[in-house]
Amino acid sequence: MSEQVVKRRTFSKSKINTFKTCPRQYYFQNRTELGRSIRESPSHQVQNGNVVHKVLELFNDPNADESVIDIHMDAINLTDDGVQFCEKNLANLFTILDKYGLGRAELHEQRVEDDELDLSGYIDAIYLKDGEYWIIDYKTGKFYKPKMDDYIFELYVYVILARRCLGINASKIGMFFTQFPKKTFVIDVNEDEYDKHYADMLAHMENMKSNDGAMFPRSRSRLCSYCKFINLCDGYTDDIIKD
Ligand code: SF4
């Protein structure tokens, strides 16, 4: 089977997210060689989250039955904790799907690429219910209430990509928190919000291309302790970042 070649895009939903969270981290990762040269091992939590995403992806694949999911979970040699984590998240997904009257997603792990904007992303799931499309992001981590505006922005980036690249006009967007199902939310897509988030997204992308170091300030937070650039963050300078 031939491997699908994934074109590296200037912009992606995750790059925009990083820029919004810490512009300096985005700069290190994407505008310097440091992003490639400094490697980090994914945390146990991230590894488990990746496995759950894979299992949810398999659940949405009409060609993959339960035995494929079992085989996959066996093959990745999960610890007992990892198996429990997967089973809990999968069971919670079924509870969430039941609550919203949803089954398998119409599209899953859908790569979307916009040549004009040089922007890409992966949409976890697009459900079709009563003739309406729902764009859903699966979250295996915690829900942070102060990040609600960021969550909504992320979802609108998917709405923009789905509309432009797939011709799909989503009516609803949401996040399924498979570890904390009570935090799951689904909201209606609103045209005014669409326009606002589209404009915000373009503004971020413009700033991400900038050669003005002022566009890449440090944004210190508790997340700094997980940042792979923490040891050079204060001392680093180059032609753009001169501070
Ligand atoms: S250490 Fe903190 S401020 Fe520095 S790049 Fe990383 S996240 Fe940003």
C-alpha cells in the first residue's frame, strides 16, 4: 500500500494554537532549526491520549470491527493503566454518543488542506445527524474553563476548513471530553462568529509570518515547565528575536 504524502503547510490548526498559546514557542518550533533539533519524548499522558485517539479513529472506521480494535490495543503493548485508560475513554465515548443520538462518524481523522491559505488540519470526526453536519474534536485531556474561547476558536478553524475544502457547512460544533464526559459540549455554528473567527485566524497567520520580533513575545504560564525550549528561552537571540 502506498503511503499518503502529507505536504508540509505553512499553517495548521495546531501551529495557530501554539502561536496563540505562546508566540515565542511557535517561533522556536517553526521559524528556527531548534524545532527539529530539540526532540522531546511524549509524556505518558500524551502517549495514552494518542492511543485513545487511534482507538476512536478505528471505532469510526466502518472497515474495522471490534476485533481490529482489540488487535490494535494488543499490538501497542499497553500497560494495564493504558488499557484501563482506553477502555474508560471508549466507554465514555459511547455514553456521549448515546446522549446526542450519534453513531459512527461520517468522516473521521479527515485531513483538510487549503492551498490558497496554505493551511491544513485534521478533523477528528464529522457526524451527520438529521441532515446536519456536526464537527467534533475528541479531547482525552482535561477541560479548562478559562480556555473556552480557545476551544471555540479551534472548532471554527475546522468549520472554515470543512466549508472551504470539503464543501461541508457544519451546523454544530463540539468537543467530546472522553475522560471527563460531563465537560462535553456541542453548540450551534453562528455566521457572525464564523466571520469573527475567520478574521482572527487570518490576523494570527499574518503575525506568524512576520519578521518583527515583537510579534513573538514570551507568554509565560504553568505550561513553561512542559516546554522543550525552557532552557534556552531566556538567552536566545537571532536577527529577528533580538531581546
Ligand atoms: S518556556 Fe514558556 S515562554 Fe518560553 S517559549 Fe516555552 S512556553 Fe513560551
